[in-house]
Amino acid sequence: MQEAIAFRVAASAGQVLGVCERAEFTCAELYHYFASLFKDDREIFYIWLKSALERENRARLLTLVGKLALDDVIEGVHLELAEAEEVLAKVRASLELAKEEPPEVREALQLGIDLERTLDRITMEKVVQFSESYQKWFLAIMNRDQVELLQHAYKQLGQD
């Protein structure tokens, strides 16, 4: 009976992680779009490229976490599927809107800051609860400086 419960938890965890993974890849797609949109400004181009690659890495990390769900690595997933789907919808809507109405650099940076905060909040605070020995490992490989990078660029552009 214990195995059936563990499998059920892992199955729902896998579903939530899959939605979060898609949100990360969609955000990466948006950042790649911004990189191509602002390719003439080398510094901004590299900021968006770095941000896109970070989001792709996080998506891959969530894939790995999903594969570890049946081990003793994960204690639980604390994000409701509906909330994960809301975040995915927000990221998809941001991508669609940006493609329909390409933003100026500062608008794109502000959108990136908002998305980083949203994605960091669900990833770091809600998605996965690791067993204690794995929590430090997970946090160590998560790069959490993307908000600061985008905020710095936003402030720099405001001073020009």
C-alpha cells in the first residue's frame, strides 16, 4: 500500500513539474526573442541570451527533478497544478504579446524582471521540497542572480 501512495505523489509531482518545465522553456523562448529583437545592442543581447540559457537550464533541472521523484530525493511538491498552469499561461501570454507588439528595451527588461520574480517564487519556494541533504545541492546549482542582472540593465538604461 505504501508504494501506491508514493507513486500517486510522484505522478502528481511529475505533472506539476512538467508544467513548470514548459513555463521555463517558454520564458527562455521569450528571452531568445528579446535577444534577437535587441541584437544591435551587444550588452542587451548578451543579457537576454544569458537569461534564456539560464531558464533552459532550470527547465532541464526540473526534468531531472521529475526523474528523481520516485527516489528519496523529493519529499513533496507544494505547488498546485492550477497555479503552475496559471504561471505557464502568464508566460505564454507575455510571449504572444511581445511578438504582436514588440516592446522597447526597458519594457522588455521590466517584463523580464516580473517573470523572473514569478518563476523564482514558484521554483524556489513552492515547487519542490527536497530531503535535507539534497536541498543544498539544488539551491547551489540554481542561479538566482537573473533579477539583479535585469534590474541593473534597467537602471543603466534609465540613466542614459
